[in-house]
Amino acid sequence: MNKVLLKLLAGLSLTILASTALASSGGGSNETCDANTKPFVLVHGWNGSNSQWDTIVDRFVADGYERCSFYRFSWSTAFDDNVTAAKNLVQMYARITTISK
């Protein structure tokens, strides 16, 4: 019984680490943005995913916005509570604004 519980906890831990990595990663593309370009941080809702933003980002790019200015924040609605997700979002935004300067 203990081995099963340990395997479940290990799997859960890996899932949480992966969701944190996804939340921390983000966004912009490999191209270099103009230093004056303001970043757009896109956050999906409950049970959503970053792929929800594909069409919207494509429309903004078609209207002249730089693709590299869009960052997607992903979080796990199954494993992240609101406080954790908010902290990760703040950290991501801090990194983005540091890069943009």
C-alpha cells in the first residue's frame, strides 16, 4: 500500500512541477521586439489552455502587432490554487517587463 501511495505522490509532484514550469514559461516568440513594444499577457480561464489564444494572437498580428509581444500564462486549474497562480503570474510579468526594458 505504501508503494502505491508513494507512486501517486511522486506522479502528483511531477505534475505540479510541470504545471509550474508551464505557468512560468510564457510567451513571446523568438523574434526581437522593439524596446517600446508593450507586452500583452494572455491568461486562460478555468480548464482552459494557451491554445485558446491562437486565433486572437493571429488577428492582432494581422492588424500590425508584433507576435513577440504576446505572452501566454498557463496554469493548472486542477493543481494550482488562485494564490499560487497569482504569484506565478506576478513573477512572469516581472520577468517580461525586465526583458522589455
